[in-house]
Amino acid sequence: MRGDVVFSPSGEEIVLVDVGQRVLHDDPVVRVWEVSLEPGETHPWHLHHNPYVVLSIDGSQGRMDWLDGSEPRFISEHRGGWVYRPVSPVHRLTNIGTSFYRNRLVELKDLGENVPSPLDISPDDVDVRTVADCSLDLDGPHVLAALDTEEVRLHPGGFSRFDGEWFVVELSYLFR
């Protein structure tokens, strides 16, 4: 968490930042952050205590560096793309592309901070789709995140109207 101190393999003291730059939504089940990086900008060292889903709004090329010195992971994200990640070691993210990068990071608190030790689920237990200008009858809990506004909410299931483009994140592990 923000302010926690960890040490690099060389003994350097590192003060961690939050997993995102700004909280857009927080409830007992999920916390949704915004992360945005200009080309060349880095989101500093941080640690995920919860499994999470990254929802890409403005994609770019990225580089994840690990504090333990492991080989970096190179990513290429595009608008509407998404990925599920389990709890991960201390890392930082740099936008190595030429375009602005922005995402919504959905922390699954009921798999991390709300249990004695973090749980991992199959990527099949979380599904994401993008929809635009439609109505859906959603079965079970979903995180709804607009692509063009900051609107984010946890939807318990049932009818929902979508004006504009939206991520619809199905949390099927909650109702299986």
C-alpha cells in the first residue's frame, strides 16, 4: 500500500505508491483506479494486494519492471482490451510508446484484502466485453465502466441501459 517501504535486492529503500493514481469507485467488493501515463512517463513502484483486471481505454506500448530484477514484461494495449492479473510482486509501469496511455484498474477486494490470504481464480472466472448504445439483462454482479467518462459502478445484475461505450466486467466467480 502507499507509503509501505520495501527494499531492492541492492538494499535501496523504496517507498511504494498506490496501484493507481486516482480512485474512481470503491465499495466492499471492488476498487477501481485510473492510471494514465504520457509517453515516457512511469507509474512508480507499487504492489498489488488484490487480484485485478486492467481495462484499456487509451492503449500504448508499456514496460513492466520488477523490483526483484526479473526480466521486464513488455505489453501492448489497445482501446477495449483487457487482462486479468493475480496478485503480483512489486513492479512499475512505463509508457514506452508514442501515445497517451490510460486504463481502469479493477481491484477484486473480495479475493485479496477482504480474505485472510489472497485467492487466485481462473481467468475464465472473469469475463469482459465492450458494448455500446444497448440494453442488457445481466446475470449476477458486474462492474460497469464507461470508456468515455469516469462513470464506474458495481451492478448487482438485472436490466441495464448503456449509452455510449462501456466495459461490462462479469464477476462470475461470485455466483458460481
